[in-house]
Amino acid sequence: MKPDFNIIRWVALFEGSSLLLLLFVAMPLKYYAGIPEAVRIIGPIHGILFLSFLVVLFLHAGKRELSLVKTLMGFVASLIPFGTFIFKAKVLAK
């Protein structure tokens, strides 16, 4: 039976979106517009989504639904802007 990656696909989408919001909206607002509240709001949200992605990723790895290589690819992808989108499309494709 093929593993169900629906949850990790959604978490990857939200984690990647939160990273982009943090890097391309909140950080510029903090440093160029003097609005540090943006990072105070988006930062913790991204942190929770990042950790959620890692938990779901390693749960799939623990159930042997993802190989070690694909798990490491997912971890590295979570550190790079647009990485989880690519991981979702290439590795977790239906």
C-alpha cells in the first residue's frame, strides 16, 4: 500500500509559506520600516510550523515510508526558501 503523504504535503506548504513571509515580509518590515512586531508575530508561527514539519517528516521516516535520503532531503529543504515546495512537488508527488 502506498503511504499517505497528505498531512506532510500540507505542513510543507504552510512551513514554506511562513518562511517566505518571515524572510520577504517580516524581516524587511523590521529592518527597513522599523516595525519589529512583524517578526515577533511571524517568527514564532514559523518556528511552530518548522518543528511540525520536522516531526511529521521524521514520523514518516520512522514508519519507513521515507528513505533516509528523502528524509535528509526534506530536512535540508526546510532550511532553504522555496525548498519545501520543491520537496513537496518532487519527492512527495502523488
